[in-house]
Amino acid sequence: MLSILGFLITLAPLVFIHELGHFLFAKLFNVKAEVFSLGFGPRLFARKWGETDFRLSLIPLGGYVKLLGEDRTAEIPSSDLNRSLPQQASWKRFLIFFGGPLFNFLGAILIFMIVLIVGENQVMSIAARVVPGSAAAVAGLQSGDRITQIGQE
């Protein structure tokens, strides 16, 4: 159960970043984003912000951004026709669809940059405290010594 929870905690930010890429490119080109959802299925939580319905849904294995005109059967009001996805130039549609993978790639670069800047913990073999009379003291170790080899080989 713990590994499933860990998987979901790892997946959620990746899905969010991916869908954010689609969403921001759609907004950049003035395409109406009707829904931004993390998860699928029934909504657990929803909040309307501007013209977009932001949702947290029951099945946490992905997410989606629903853009105006993606559903070919839905009627589009004439006032929003120019803001629908099918009405956009092909290069704009490409960038909207490519925005998700692009943001995942940029997110990976950002994570690697943070790891390189912050660094990662290294296990060092340094004698922190040598108790007088102990086997380590008898062997000649002193506090702060770095252990580089064990034995004579």
C-alpha cells in the first residue's frame, strides 16, 4: 500500500506539470480551456476560476485539459467560435499539444539543476568521536580521522 501511495505522490506533480503545459499554451493563444482536471472520473473537488473549471477527480492516474471544440459533437456558441481549438492555425494546435511534453522535459531539467545546486548527501566514513581506551583509540584513531581502508590488503 505504501508503494502505491509513493507512486501516486510521484505521479501527481508530473501530471500537473504536463497538463499545465497544455493549459498555458492554450491560454497563450486565447483558446478557451473549459476544464483542468487532475485525475479522471467523478470529481472530488471543483472550483471555477475565470472560465475554467479546476477539478480534483477520483482516479489519480492522469489528468486532462478540455479545450473548447475538442468535443466535435458539442455545440460551440458563435461568440466563442474563434476561441475554439479547431479554428486555430495548425502551428498553434501543435504547440498546444506539444506544451505538455515540453513542460515535462523542462521540469526534468529544473529538477536536475536543483540536485546539482543543492547536492546530495554522501555517506562519509569519518570517526566522529573516539572514546579513550576503546578498540579504535588503541588502534590509533582520533576524532575527525577519515577511514579509507579496513585491513592491510
